[in-house]
Amino acid sequence: MSQAVLSTLSPDWPCQVKAPGTHDWERTATRWLRDLLPARYAGYSTLTRNPVLLARHVQLQLQHEMRAVRVALQTSRVELPPLGVAETVIETSIRMYAVELEQLNRLARGVRLIGDALTAGSVPSPRRR
């Protein structure tokens, strides 16, 4: 990969994915995206053979994960004490949820970048009349 390509990639571009336009970049993007989904999705060839669809599905999956983590974060102090969870465990879980939310946001930015690059490469050029 040339230095020019490296310098134009966003810091949110996943390091496991080659730069768009380089040899085999779509394969590395597909592998990275597939790894973000629960294992049960690996059997759906419709997803694994269509990188744009895969990127869209991963975006949706991450959005739902972020919602779940936000709910857990927002309700921990109220819902965990009645369950007998110790205060120290509650505080540790809140920190864990905050870190996880940051990571999910970072992953979502990377997925958006990859989805945009895949879409740009798959959009047919307009027909000339």
C-alpha cells in the first residue's frame, strides 16, 4: 500500500481492512465485517456474498447493540441493587458499559466508512445517451 493511500485513510478506517482500490481490499472488508456479527450469521450466504448488504446489516446490528448498552448503562444504578449486586460491581459494570459504548461507536464509524467505499465501488456509472 502506498504512503499516499495510507495518508488519505480516516483514522476510523479499520487497520484489518486494506485501503479501497488496493488488491483484495473487498475480501478483507468482508472478513472484518463478518467478524462483527454473531457467529450464526456466517451461514447466510446472502450476507457473506454481498458486501454492501453485509455492511448495512452490521450497521443495524451495531445500532441495536449500542441501544442495549445505553439501556444497561442508564439503568444499572436503579435495577442492579434490588438484584443483590454489590455497589463495587455496579460501578465496575458502569465503567465497562461506557468503554463498550465507545468501542461500538468506533466500530460503527469504521463500518460506515467501509459501507461508503463499497457502495462507491458498486454503483454503476450513469448511462450515456
